Amino acid sequence: MKVSITKVYEVAVTRPPGYAEDVLQAGVQKDGWLILTNEAYAALVTKYSTASPSIVDQAVSLTKALVDETKAVVTGQDSVTEEEVARRLQVCRECEHITDNMRCSKCRCYMTFKTKLRTQHCVIGKW
């Protein structure tokens, strides 16, 4: 796979900090081009994909979350404290992937709901 280094920097403005450096380190630079193996390219696409889950994937995820939460209630797992919910929500508010209505652009979950579930976690590992 051959990618223009100029294009890497153009795309970097819409990606998280460190994107350009990460991409450039994944391949070999030569004459204004970045040469990547198919494996390196696939890994970068997976890491930096901005695509949202489909509606079907969202429905499956919600169903799984509700089943997991039900199991946690039945087995007596402690609820998420109000302090922990507040902490999680604050992390979300500061996240570059949160929308005005507190919906995550990565998982498409409504975080005012998801942060209260004892079995759920941030899909990018922030909480």
C-alpha cells in the first residue's frame, strides 16, 4: 500500500493527537510516499476508524448490555455509585467523540444511560 505523506498530514487534522506520527512510523517513507504492508495498513484502519457501528450492531450491543446487567443484578454485583457515574460522565464530556446530546460517536451509546450500567465500559478504554 502506498500513501502520500502529504495526505497523511491532511487527514491528521481530523484524527486524535499523534495520528500522523503513528501512521508514519508504521511504514517506510520514500520520495514523498509512505509504503505500508497490507497488515500495517489494516491495523491502522482498525485503530483509527471513524465509522460508527450499524444499527444492527447497536441493537446487538444493547441487548448484550441488558443481559449482562440483568445477570449482575441477579448475582448481587454492586451498583455503580453516583460518584462513579459522575466521574464517567465527566470523562465523556471531555472526550473528542461525544456529541451535544451525550452520545458517543464511537459506540453510538447514550452515555447518560451507559455510565450507570455496572457491566459496561468505554469502548476506547477511557473508563
